[in-house]
Amino acid sequence: MKAFFSRALLTLSFFSVPALADDAEALKTRLAALESFKAAFTQSVTDEKGEVVHQATGNLTMARPDKLRWETLTPDETVLIADGSAVWHIDDWVEQVTVMAQNQAIDNNPIVLLTSNDDAIWQQYTIHATQANTFSVSAKAEGGQIRSLSLSFDDQGLAHLVMLDSQGQQSAIDFSQREFNTPVFPSAFIADVPESFMVDDQRP
């Protein structure tokens, strides 16, 4: 779970304050129209030297507000579910589940903007339009595991994410087989935990 949430892209841009406000509103408008999103993904993680340290494939399902399912198929089968109040990380290989309060798991994490409608949360992030159809997001508060998140859109909608974590690892994620605003069954965001799995519940 922390590995997924710990990568962002750092993009340096300089804008006036009104421009920043316009950029934030532009991104918020784009994402507000995204009631649900389903896609296959490929992910490539590189270290500070640009060497590939991890590759993965899987499926993403998200719905506003505050729900997300990130299912990795290769190299290992894992499922991360944010159900609106808790985040569940289910690892089939080690037969273990880690549970955290959702507000704790996404603290200072720009990925939260993908599914959040909360104006107070949006105000915690700085947003730059780095080029046409691409936005860079970073937390205003220091100490988070993420430096920034880059979101790119094409004519259909969300197409690409790049994240850079505090350790300098960069994760590039490309989406395919995309479905925008199609029905999502509520069961997608319910953690189905086998009785034999060990549960590490870290919620307060």
C-alpha cells in the first residue's frame, strides 16, 4: 500500500497566484466530471539513476467520492481498496491484510484528488498546468511521502500518471481499455478477506 502511495513526479513551474487558482479550478473541473473510471494499467518504477526497479500490470476502478480499487495482477496479485473510510491492502502471496484509516493513508497524498469532492482537501495542494492537458500536484504541507503527482489527459480523459516519492523513485502509469462514467458495482469497494488471512488493523 505504501509503495503504491509513495511515488510522484516533480515538475517545476512558476505562475502568478491567479494562474495557480485557474489551474486548480481547471483540474478540479476535469476530475469532477469523472464520476467513475475503469482501466487496465501498466506501471514502470525507476530509481534516482533512471534504472527500472519494478514493473507491474493490473486494473484500476475508482468512483467519486473517495472510492478506489487498485488490483495488481503481475508480478504478484495484490488488491488495494479505499472504501471511503478505510484502506485495505490485501496480499494473496503472504496471506495478509493491512488496514488503515483512509484519512491517515492519504494524508498529504495528491492521489486523493482523483476521487475527492471536498474543497478543504483541494486547498491543501498546489496545482500547476505544466503544459496542455497536463497538471502537476504537490502537497503544501511538508513531510509527506509524495513530492508531486502529474496527471495527463487526452481527448477521451485521464490517460497517464507519473508519481515521484520522497526516496526519488518515479512511477509511470499508463492506462488502456478505459471506461469513463460507466456503472460500478458497490462490491468493487468491499474488501473480501479470507478467514485464513492475518489482519493487521492499524486504525486508531
